[in-house]
Amino acid sequence: MSDALHARTREDDDERTWRDHDAGGTTGYTEETEHTEATEEESLECPECSSTDLVTDDERGETVCADCGLVVDEDSIDRGPEWRAFDSAERDEKSRVGAPTTNLMHDKGLSTNIGWQNKDAYGNSLSSNQRQKMQRLRTWNERFRTRDSKERNLKQALGEIDRMASALGLPENVRETASVIYRRALDEDLLPGRSIEGIATAALHAAARMAQVPRSIDEVARVSRVGEDEFERAYRYVVRELSLEIQPADPAEYVPRFASDLEIPKETERTANELLENAKRQNVHSGKSPVGLAAAALYAAAQLTNEELTQADVSEVTDISEVTIRNRYQELLEAWDLDSPHGGRSGAAEA
């Protein structure tokens, strides 16, 4: 009994000794490895001039000595993306780590959207219990996305801006600018006492003017949910309070869109632009509606180029009365006769 106990005790001691030896060996190996890596990092120097001032060029994958210019290391691993981008918009477009942020959404697109389709990843329809569960998740998701009244306000306004911009055919950059203008108005407390739709309409109209793709007041008011008077008051208020630098609308900016709607040839459109440029030199455009001048210029250009175009056709497309078109038409032709390099109406007719 005693011999067996002594033998077991010796075995336990030997096992403990080997365990301690293994632990000590592992610890020593780890410390030795870390020491070696640290020594290599510290000893990284230029073999030519022994300088430690080394510069890493990530684009070429090279490590260069800043003193003598020797390439110390090359073909290093590039851990960046395989694509290149030259501005923030292109970088957001090429990035594959999620949708780019946008001002068109109240949370800038950083939240999660749950699709309305009641199907799983394989396209199979969900069961009734799963559909009820997904509907509850959608409801709570919408509640979490709009945490306070400011975010609810912004969500409603940005949806209104997107709806009107789609109806007016405005590009995405105009919608982005309108969203930024509305956010500024909301941050500076310009909304109390005014409707969300009115300020949203004013922001969109200002953004279109700033992007040089203007829409007339009548066009904007037609797709807005507020009256024309309220929209004009809100527009003047937003421009004044936010100090927006908006130049007066140029009649020539309306010509390409109206010409496309009227399906007139490029020669007539070019003549209309010449009429407007001549009117600017004669200061005929001062105090006149740019939409009315553009409509009259197209009608006058059609007459000068022998195109069949009636005042009623122009009035229907441009939403300008025939009386206004006739008045502006006479003024444009008088200025054309006085200062046209082509000799006025007679020169155009001979050409």
C-alpha cells in the first residue's frame, strides 16, 4: 500500500514537472517571437545610407528612402479597394459596403428598410404567422426610423419634394439641393407658422433656379399641394432668411424644353436664342417674365424661319396667354430690326 502511494506521488511530480517545462517553453517561444518582430521593425533602415526615414508609397507598393531615394521594398500587399475614385460621389457609387448616404432621405439612408413583399430569400410566400410577424416588424421599424417630430417633419417634406420633382421632370441633383435647403430651413426654425408643403415647394423652386433648370411659378404651383400665393410667400421668405444667391431666370434656359415640346427644328431654336440675346443687348428683357419672352421668341423664330406654329400652340405648351405672346413678340421684333447683325426681318427672309 505504501509502495503504491509513493509510486503515484512520483508520477504526479513528474507530470507536474513536464507541464511546467512545456508552459515555460511556450512562453519563452512567444516572447522570443515578439522580440524578433520588434527587432526587425526597429532595424528597418536604408541599406545604402542607413537612414530610417523611409516613406511608403501605397499606390506603387514601394517603400522608398527619403534621403537617397533607394527603393528599399517593393511589391507590398495593397489592402485597399481594387477600384479608383476621383471625387466623393464616385467613391460612394463604387463602394460595395452599403448604399451611399443621400440627403433625399430623412436619415440619409443609414437605416434599414423592410421590403413589402411577403416572400423569403428563395421567393417562397410566407405563412400567415410569418406575415403577421413581418407586418409588426415593419410597423416598429417605421416608428424607430422617425424618433421625434423633427424627423417626421423631414420625412414628410422630403417625400413631397421627391413627388413634385418627379412630376416636373427635375434631375436628382436638383432634388438633393432642395433637400439641403429644406434641412437648413428646419435647422434655423423657419417652419413655425408655415406649412410643410409650402416650404418644400419653395425649396424645390429655389433649387431648380440655382441649377439653371428653372420651372415657371405656374408649373410648380400646378403640382404643389398649396396655393400659388402661399408658395410665392414661402419662396420669398426662404430666399431672404437663408440668403440664397439666386440669379434672375434667363429666358434662354426655357427655350430648349419648350422647343422640344413644340417639336420645332434646331434652326428655329437657334433663331429664338439669337432673338433673346439681341433683346438682352437692347435691355428689352428688363421687368418682363422670362417665360413670356421665351414663348414669344419661339413664336417669332418660327415666323422668321417659315415654320407653321400658331400662338395657340405656344400658349398651350408654355402656359402663357396669347395676348402676352403678341406683346412680347412685337418688342422682340422691334429690337431685332434695330440691332440685328443679319439685317432684321428682311435679312432673315432673304436668308
